Amino acid sequence: MEGSLSGLLMLQEVDLLLDRERAELAGIPGELSIVEAELAAARNDFAGVESRLADLASAQKKCESEKTEARQKLAEYRTKLLSLRTNAEYKAMLEQIAYVEKRIDDIDSRTLELMYEEDGTRGSIEDARKKLDRYSERASKKKELLAEREKTLREEVSRLEGDRTARAAEVPVRLLRKYEQLRMSGRSSAVVGLVRGACGGCHTNVPPQNAVEIGQGISYSCPICGRYVVDLDGNRGPAEGV
């Protein structure tokens, strides 16, 4: 293989490592977002149960107030009943008393329902609290791991960028320019192997004479994809999709 292509191949290896590390680094914010979303959902669940408990307590307090008011009315009506003189007035007051007594019974039933629901909700809030504690602990550990991984990746990217600068300086300007053009067009590998008589990038067949020359270390540029085709590991270089 020509020395210039050998240098380009080493530059490509560095770039492929850089691509991988940068892609992983770019994915860290997304992983953090997932962790935050899970934690936020657990917090919302807990807050929802807490809110429901507060609503139930408020509703029970309202029932107590309404029952107190109804009892006062009932006592007032029963007192008035003793002073009524006509049957019509007496009958009307009895109806009022019956209505208030029914109202008190309804309040008692509603209060009982609220108490049952409160008991169930208190069980739910314990589950929600445990879930929140579990998610909080997991989020804390995950954030710590991601922070460590991010630091390691940034250090590795910085090292590889320095290595790339050194490698690129050893490649002829003409080859480097074409290489950068190929990468910008979406082809991560500008130098590929000869695979079963074809370009390892686009799989276009290479003329037999050119295949022989590739085996002798002579450079060949694929007329279809523009990649440099070289003899890698005895013609066993990995193919890359277009």
C-alpha cells in the first residue's frame, strides 16, 4: 500500500473512533432526559396521591361542618315544633325535620365513603413514596455514572482530536481534501478493502487488472463512490454500505 494511503487509513481509523466517541457523548443528554422524565413521573404520582389525601381531608371537614349545621337546624325545628298550634304548621315542621334528618344520614354516608377512600389512598401514598425513593436513588446513581462517563469521553475525544491533527498533517493535501469531501458526503470510510473483487464501499466490481494492481499496493479510486480501494488483510477488508 502506498505510504500516503497508509497514512490516510490511519487517519480514518482515528476518525472512526472519534465518530463513535462523539456519538456516545451526544447521547448522554438524552439518557439524562429519560432519567429526569422517570423521576418527574414518580414525583407527579406522589404529588397526585398527596393532593388526593388533602382533598379527602378537606371533604371530610366540610361534611363535619355541614352535619353540625344540620344538627343545629334539627334542634331548632324540634324546639319550634312544641310551640306550633295548627295541624298544618305541625305537619310542615315534621316534613322539615324529616328532610334535615335525611340530610344528616346522607352526610354520614358520604363521610363513611370518604373515610374508606382515605384508608385506601394512605396505602397508595406509601407505594408512591417507595417508588419515588427508588427512582430518586436510581436517578442519583445514573447521573453519577453518566457524569463519569461524560468526563471520560471528553478526555478521550480531546486525545483523539490531537491524534487526528497529527495524522492529518502527514497526509498529502490532495488526498486529505478528497477524504474530507467523502466524509462530508456521508461516507465515513474513504479507504476500503477489496472484497471479492469489488469495492468494499459500494460493491462495484473492480476490473481484474486493477485488482491485481491493488494487490501490488498501487492505489485505485473507485469510479462510482470515489473511495480508495486497497489490499487490506489479504483482500479480506470489511465492506461498508454506501
